[in-house]
Amino acid sequence: MGWFEVVGEDAIRNGECTDVYFKRVVEVMERDGVNPQVTMEVTAASLPDPWAVFCGLDDVIKLLEGLPVDVDAMPEGTIFCPNEPVLRISGRYRDFAVYETAILGFLCHASGVATAAAHMKVAAAGRPVYSFGSRRQHPAIAAMIERAAWIGGVDGVSNTAAPEGIPLAGTMPHAFVMCYPTPEDAWLAFAHSAGPDVPRVMLADTFSDEKDEAVRAAACGAEAVRLDTPRSRRGDLRAIVEEVRWELDIHGYPEVKIFLSGGLTRADVAACHNVADAFGIGGAIANAPVIDFALDIVELKGRAFAKRGKRSGVKQVYELPGGHRLTLPAQTPAPKDAVPLLVPSVRNGAPVVRPRMEDARERVLSRLRAPAGRG
Ligand SMILES: O=P(O)(O)OC[C@H]1O[C@H](OP(=O)(O)OP(=O)(O)O)[C@H](O)[C@@H]1O
């Protein structure tokens, strides 16, 4: 272990970040010379929502690179439903058994965050959503959280350690406002000295009522006011936003936008989607429930074989015209005009694809734009 209680990249790549039972059984199998050819599939029997976003494949490909395995998977950003295999690995069991822990960890966590982000975008109905939640998770995984949120469709992220290319977004903390004699002093200092590309979004709820501070912030040059109303003061959030909008308009600031944040849930965002102009979301994205993926043998030595509760045989998931989906045995001929969703990702340890987060994000956004919804 190093300075912090984190697992280093080398330990993950070497299979040292694993459940001890894998190490124990691999030793037993080595002694017995047992190492059958298997195909294993990753599926989730249930989801927090009717559909989810597949994410985390990039790390899985890097993890398995160089091992004698083949991997087929849905591309990152693919929408999937319960029981659909999202990824399959073929190889000799002992050669990749210890990686199950990390494979599932990569996929469960990233897919959970991407899914929550996509559902939040649906709730916001076109208004921008920003990921402010890396403070809710261990800093060592901030880049993963922000990447998954970006793939899920957020419009920017707050953590400066996010992967390059993701736009950074942020306003000002309450501590900043409190470090000046008055909020006006803080807002004017920010308006004067923040970088030219930094939007003048002023936090307008530190000491007094939102409608009072919002109008005062507008007078100090705010392009937008951020309302981060504490839950203890909240009551009817939509009514607060409507009242602030009214006061800004009547005092001559109709162009000043309202940015909402602070413990927002999907229901809060849906309730305010047409009165607030943007949303900063922390825990409701970063603390998303993980997707409960499992990795199970479906074929052993070339024959369909599965434990109880699982369907045996290698499968393919098809998308049909009209957005319908079908899971069939892989050897069944593809239905007419069907698009197979599981595609080659690794062949004998060599990556066939390098997932690009922009492609994954576009896959999600194009689905969210589709009139038929997620299909
Ligand atoms: O959706 P959430 O889980 O609440 O996370 C995001 C919140 O984190 C920050 O608030 P915080 O009060 O921690 O800091 P601040 O006073 O600097 O705004 C930010 O202002 C958001 O409100």
C-alpha cells in the first residue's frame, strides 16, 4: 500500500485486486491440471430503472489486453435491458479467473453512474445538467466518475482531474462568498477577476432569501444566479425558483438565468425542468446505485452449460427496426434487418477496438433524442 488506501494500477493489472477465492481455486485447478475452455457472459438480472447505459468497457479491454482471451461486447454507451448479455469472454478459465472482480467492478460502477446521468438528462428535458458529485466519492476514482457521467450525457463536469476533452463547469463555493465583507464584495470581485471564459454565475443564497440575493447578485453583473437552498429551508423548491424568476424579471433582469443545485434528485429536476435553466447534480449521479452485473459460465468445452438461474449457451442481442430488441442463441441466424449489439472487442489478447468516450456519449444522446425513447 502507498500513502493513501488505494489500489495501484499495477496491482489491478496483475490480478492482485481480486477476491481471495479465485486465487485459492486457481491453485487447486493448477495442481489438478484443470483448465477448461469456457465462455462467460456478463448480465444484470435486474436494473434500478427499466433501461441502463453500458459503460466501463475501455478499462476492461485494457485489463484483459495480452491475456489469451476473446471478448465480445456492446460498445460503450449502448442502452441495455435486464438479462441481456453485455459482454462475453472466451478462453481457458484459469487464464482469466482472477480478473472477474476487477472486470465486474469496472462495469458495475461506471454503468451505474452513466445510467444515472442519462436518466437525469431525461428529467431535465433539454436543460443542461452538470456533474458536481466527485466530492461524494473517493478521489482516486474521480476521473472514472466524470467520464461515465459525460458518456451518460451531462453537459460538463466539475472535477479538474476529469479526462481531457470534457468541459469543466463550476460556479463559486459558499466559503468564497463568506470570505468577503459582504456578498456584493464577493460577487464584484468574481465579476472583475475570474478568467474571461468563466461564466459569471453568482451563488445567491448564503445569508438571506434567494429572491433578495438573486436581485442583488444580478445588480453585480451576474449572468446567472445559483440557488443551492439547504433542505432545511426548502419547502416547495419549484415555488422558490418561480418566485426568484419573477423578482429577477420585474427588477429588469430577464436575461439572468437560474442555476439550481444542492442535493437535487431526479424528481426535483423533473419538477423544475421548465423554470430552472441548468442543474448541478452531485450525489444523484456520483452515488448512483451500481449495476448488479454477474459473470457466469454459459458454455463449457463447446457445449451449452450454465448454473441454475442462468440461461445456457452463447447469445447475441439484436436491435430490430422500430427499436425492439431480441436475445437469441448466437448460432441462430440473425433476423432480417437486425443489428447485432455484441461485437468483437479483443481477439487473443489484442484489442480490436479502443472505445472513444465521445462515440459512447453520442450513442447515448442519440437514443435520448429518439422520439420512441430508449426502445
Ligand atoms: O447534489 P449534491 O450531492 O448536494 O452535490 C453537489 C453540491 O456540492 C456543493 O455543495 P456544498 O454545500 O458541499 O458546497 P458549497 O457550499 O461550496 O457550494 C455544490 O454546491 C452542490 O450543491
